[in-house]
Amino acid sequence: GVVGCGDSLKKHGYGIMKSENGTIYALFDIDNQKALQAATQFDCEIKESYEDLINDTHVDVVNVRVPHNLHVDFVKKAVGVGKACLCEKPLG
């Protein structure tokens, strides 16, 4: 799953889709237009909330693509429900 559908998702999304075992099952963004564009591009579901994304049993890993100052909260929530996370920037 992916949270945050900004510009960096293009590179990361294509990387995930090109990998042997990777797929984007679902995504969430507070900007519905960005979410719709990304879901169309990567042929995946749009979740209504971040909680819906991280609680979906089909989502194994959460790729955190939100602004840096929000990383800690998003990672903590995902890890708190047992999801693995990919977050490139420092957490604090």
C-alpha cells in the first residue's frame, strides 16, 4: 500500500511495479484527485482513509510518501498494526 500520491510516487510506483514480486494493491491520499490519478496509473484501489489502508489484510507493506514532518506519525500507525514500512527519510 502507498500513502501519499505526490510526485515521488511516479518513480517509486514504477519501481514497485517492475519488481518481480511487487504490486500496489491500494493507496490513500488526502487529495482525491491525486489519489484517482495514481490509482488509474497503477491500477489499484483507493482507500477512504489511512486507517483503511493499514488495516487491509491484502496490504503487507506501507510505502510512506507523505511530507517529511508527517513520517513519524504515519510509520508509527502502520507498525502499530503489524505492517512493514518503507520510509526513506529520517524519522525525527
